[in-house]
Amino acid sequence: MIKAVIFDMDGVLIDTEKHYNAAWCEAAHMAGYADFGREHALMLRSCDARLAAEMMKDIFGAGFDYYAVREVRRRLVAERLEQYGLEKKPGIDEILAFLHERGIKAAVATATPIELTLQHLGAIGVRDQFDRIVSAKQVANGKPAPDVYLYACEQIGEKPMDCIAVEDSPNGIRSAYAAGCRPVMVPDLTQPDAEIRPLLYAVAESLADIRKLIIQGKGPL
């Protein structure tokens, strides 16, 4: 029985990953790494900073200053969001209304700092619709480690096996799976690949489709 649904934020609740992807590429190019492409930015989705820094050094050499590039990326993302605004992902209002009607808890477990998370969720009008909102910055290890999902489950008082975890990225799926949650992928910039698919409880085309998983049970992968 599903007792809670825990959502990632970027790429799941708000349509921001496209801005992060573009900003990572621009920031890396500004730092002199012309070979930094979309595939590298995708690797960084929801990834713990320490792990991400080592990954980028392995690819681009010891001189790649991940933290300096990330600071530029943050500025560029802020500029893009100022220009384009925050966009809700389809189905967010429907799934939250459904969960409240069913008495199923809703939470957020994101890699984004908690202050910015609260700001963004407030801006799209859903901040008060979650039982708990937690950030990977509040735990020892970020995604793909399980810490943030274990913390979210602790905060809402539910066992991981009774929680669906909604993610769009491989790092998020790995985190939820390692925690013992039931990972559901709602694809954003990428589809599940051969490595990620075995970790999934299900794939949903949109947030609204998660209702079917809860009502009918696990759907086909």
C-alpha cells in the first residue's frame, strides 16, 4: 500500500532542467572547456557536488574547477528564470489533489538548497501542499546516495517501501532505489536506459499518470 509520494523538484515539479542544462554548457564554455556538451550537463542532474567535481576532473582534467563553474551556472540559471519564469510540469495540480483526497502524504526531496526550493515551490503556488520539504543539502551525502530519501521518509514517518519516489534523472532514481523506495520515472530530458530500467517500479508519462499506479497497482515498464 502506498502511503506517501516523494517528489524530486527540478525536472519533476518545475520545468527547470532545460535551463540548468543550457547554463552548465555556457558556464563551462566560458571557463574554456569547449568540449563540454549536453551529455556532460545531463550527468550532473541532482548529483552530489563532491562526486560531480571528481567526475568532471576525470573527464576534463584536474584543472576543471567545478565549484567556480557552478557559481557561474547559478547566475546564468537565475538570469534565465528571470527571463522565462518558472513553469509547472504538467499534472502537478491533479496529482497533489488526488493525494490529498486519498489521504496519501506528499513530500519533496530535492538536490536544490532548501531556501531556493521553498522560494520556487511558493512561486508556483504549491509550497503549502506538501507534508515535508527536504533538501540533500540537509544530509551528509547527496544523490545518488540514499540519504535524502531516508531523511524524507523519517520526516513523514513512513517506511521507504511504502513510498513512491518520483524522479526524472538517473542520479535521483539511484538515490530512491538505494533508500528502498519505489522509484517512478517521469522522463524529462532523457528516457530510462538499460542501466536504470531495472531499478524502476514504473515509468509514468506525466505526474497525473501516477494516479493509475496507486489505484491499479504497478503498471508495465
